[in-house]
Amino acid sequence: MPTNQGDLNAPYALQTDRPSSMSAIKAVGLKKTYSTGGEEVEAVRGVDLDVQPGEIFGFLGPNGAGKSTTVRMLTTLMTLSAGTVHVGGVDVAADPHGARRKIGVALQEAGLDERQTSREILVLQARLFGMRPSEAGARAQELLELVDLTEAADRRVKGYSGGMKRRLDLASALVHEPEVLFLDEPTTGLDPGSRITVWDEVRRINSMGTTVFLTTQYLEEADQLCNRLAIIDSGLIIREGTPASLKAELRERTGLDTDPTLDDVFLDATGRTRDRVAGEVKEI
Amino acid sequence: MTATHQGTAGGGATESSNALRDSFILGGRAIREALRTPDSLFPTMFIPLFFLVVNVGQAAKIFPSEGTPFLFGQSYGAFQLPASLLLSASFGGAGLYLVEEIEGGYFDKLRATPISRMALVLGRLYAEFVKTAAVATVMVLLALAFGIRIKSGIPGFLVMVVMVSLWAMVFAGFMQLLALKTRSAAATQGGSMIFFPLLFLTPNFVPRDQLTRPMEIAATLNPVTYIMEGVRSLVLEGFNGAAIGKGFAVVGVTMVLMLALSIRMVNNYD
Ligand SMILES: Nc1ncnc2c1ncn2[C@@H]1O[C@H](COP(=O)(O)OP(=O)(O)OP(=O)(O)O)[C@@H](O)[C@H]1O
Ligand SMILES: [Mg+2]
């Protein structure tokens, strides 16, 4: 490969160019500043992400760390204050519709129209992705079976349990067989049984080739599901790696004689020791 | 990668035909929603009819059919009917439904689909058109039962319904704009109070030339006046090209303004 030795920028440019067309998600220098009532909040302060096709990538962080803000920027739902994002090789800012065809997203609040039935919601979603009525109907049926909602399919969503709503939200993110699926806290508020059901579904979806980017508060969830993860705090990524490598790093650095859990990694990274967390709770 | 390119600007004919198709899909859903909450249609029909009955009851004696030239030989109810139709057209719940959808997160789900931003705005407005057309038709049929006649006949009746229903889209569109801006039900509802006076700063009791001078000026500046006069001409006079033209011109200009502001708002929505 003939590279110009004198020009240091050339190989660098090649490197940043190539992963953006190969990576499932590639974010560089991502920032978001909210301005509310004259006050500026820097929710995300320079996040780089590189998620490979086929991965389940975990995005962890305490409340208010900037997880949802990041997801909203990655999924075209929010403008970027700075930085670039490519999903499936498509620049989300330059070609949002192109990106939307590659992206499936289930946000933190399962956004559903409670006056409709789950079948109607899925058919509508499929139609909006360009399917004909008959195709949309067939796809809806397929997805209802996938998330085990066939019995409730023709009941209005208003009466659904939290778990059912989550599963429907998940299904609606899948109508167009997205390359990359974004899940913002997919199991928050679910009982342990429903949580495991969602995990199984995420694994199944992933095994069919979909890249998954999920945020979570549950470290066990990240440990169980994710190939790789990043921990974000105050808008910056402070740890990144496989669950095993993060634990090993902590063990090495602190000279522990037992294996640390992901909880320990998280607490260490976010500067919250167990003592301090206990203390904070006491103060309340 | 042709699919990728469809979404970008300059898609031309396919882009706008897709926008129309998606608006109909979303509109169909909004109509279904209205049918499932029929009580929301109740005030749309009965408050205007209530005002019609009350206003006619109070003023019909002052304005007898014979001896009141502006009635063109009809009863005072015929003169009041257009005001009632316009009142009914301004009960559209599109703004409030949209706030609910924003708060619940479903609006984000729709925004994450590759549909034209125009369709996001037009979907509910299309439903508003259909609802208003249905309600207006029922109101006119009731009026016919009480002896009111549409001078311009069935074609005029259709023109009337179209004008009123298009105005309902414009009005509901401005409510949606408030919803997008404030994202709060209280503010959207409160905001509609700003538009409400427009309905009454009109020649709704007597023709414009018989209003007091300040009211006449207000009514002349108020775009709703021209829609009311357009509809009224169809009821009382037959086809009056100038009146109908002005009515549609107002609807057209305000529609374009509302759509342009809405698209800008949706594109910059965070
Ligand atoms: N619309 C907004 N306007 C102003 N500030 C916001 C807005 N949305 C989020 N923020 C702020 O940005 C920061 C990051 O919020 P974000 O919702 O991204 O956090 P998160 O990691 O998803 O938290 P959680 O775990 O509670 O969901 C917080 O300080 C939050 O208060
Ligand atoms: Mg969040």
C-alpha cells in the first residue's frame, strides 16, 4: 500500500474513514449541550464509540450520565452539538432517512399509542417503513409470535402489563429488520422473569445478525449479555472493554485477591465507593 | 443503495407522493383514535349547535326574514349557521393528542421512521379534515330539517364543507405548532385561547357594514371574517365568486404559513 511517508495525516485519514464504513456504530467527538432557560447543561462532552457488526454493546452509567442523550443522538432523534455519527456506514446528520432504515430503536419510555392494539401498532410501523398492507400484516404476525404477544394482539395496549409493553416496543423496533438495534434501559422496571425473557429475545435477535447497543443500570445485565461495554459518567466515557478485561484490570490495579464483580468496576470507575454510596443513602 | 437516497432532499415526485401516502396512513390511525373516543367528538357538534339555538332564539325577533335584506329571505338561523360551522371546526383535538403522544414517547417512535417530516405534521390534520367534514355535514342536515336552505344547492354545500374542513386543518395545525413548541397540555390548551377570540371578532351577528366602527376594523383585519363571509354567501346568495375566492385565499395562505412553520419546528425538534 503506497502511503505517503511525509504526510502524517494521510494514514490517519484512512483509518478514520475505513472503520466508519465497516463499524456498525462509529461516533467521534460526540457532544450535546442543552440550553434550558438560559442555563447550559453539557450532557455529553466528547464521546467516541466504535461498535462492530454483530456485537452486543453495553452502555452503562449512573443516572444523568448522558446515556439517553447519546442514544437519541445516535438514532437521529436529536441534533448533535458537535461530532459525527455513522450507523451502518451512514452519516446520521447528512442522511437521517438513510440511517433510520438501518436503525431500530426502543427508548427508555416505551413509547406506544395506548388507544391502538399491538397488531395495529406493528402494522402501522411496518407501513411507515414502506411495506404494502399485506406484507405489513404478515410482518406484524411474525413479530407478535417472536415476542409472544399473539394472544393479546387485538387488545388495546392500554391494558397491557409493563413487560408486555416492553416486548411490544421491542417488536416495533424490529419491523424493518434493522442492522443496528438501540435499546435504552430495556429491562428497567421489569420483574426478574420478564427481564430474562427480554434478555433471551435480545440474544435471539443478535444471533440473527443484528448489532445491539443497549444502555442499562443493571450490571448483571451487562455481564450476561454484552461482548463489550463502556461506562459513561458526567458525559464522558471512563472505562471501555470486555466485562472480563475490565474486571481483570481492576484486580490488577488494586491488587485484590478475589475476582471483582462488574459492580466493583462500576463503583471504582464512577468514584462511588461502597462506603460512600452507603453514606449518601444514610444522609437521605 | 437507492433506498438510502429516497430519504434525502430532492427526492422529487416520489418523495412527495410518499409524504402523501404516509400522511394517509397516520391520518387513518388518528381517525380510528377519534372513533374510539367518540365523547371527544361530542363538544365539536353540540357546543356549536347550542350557540346556534341560543343566538337565534335571542336575535331572531330583531331580524325577521321579511324586512332584513341581509337574510336574502331566509331565517336568521341561516345567517348564523356559518358561524356555528366555524366554531365546530375549531374544536380539533390534534394539538392535545400530539402533546399526549410527545409525553408518552410515541412521537419519537414516529420520528425515528424514515417518513417525510411533512407527513408527521399532516397525518393528524388529514384526520381533522375528515372529522370536520363529517360533523359539518351532520350539522347542515340538521339545519335543513329546521327549514334552513343552502342557496347554492348541493355543489355549494360541498364547497362549503371543503372550505370549513380545510380551515379546521389550519386551526388544528396551529394548535399542533403550539404543542410542538410548548410540549405541554396546559400551555397548548391555554394557547388555543389566543386563537379563540378570532372567531368572535367577526361579523357573526350582523354583516360587516353594520358593525360599530372599531368592530368593523377588527373584523376586516381578521382572516376568519372572510371564511365566514364565503360560507355565508353560499348559504344565502348562491355562488358569489368574490366571497368564495377570498375565503379560499385566506385558507390557502394560512395553510401554507402553518405548514412552513410546522416543518421548520419538526426539523429542529430535539
Ligand atoms: N431535554 C433536556 N433539557 C435539559 N437537560 C436535559 C435534557 N435531557 C437530559 N438533560 C440532562 O442531561 C443529562 C443527561 O441526561 P440523560 O437523560 O442523557 O441521562 P441518562 O444517563 O440517560 O440518565 P438515566 O439513567 O436517569 O436515564 C442530565 O443531567 C439531564 O438532567
Ligand atoms: Mg436515560
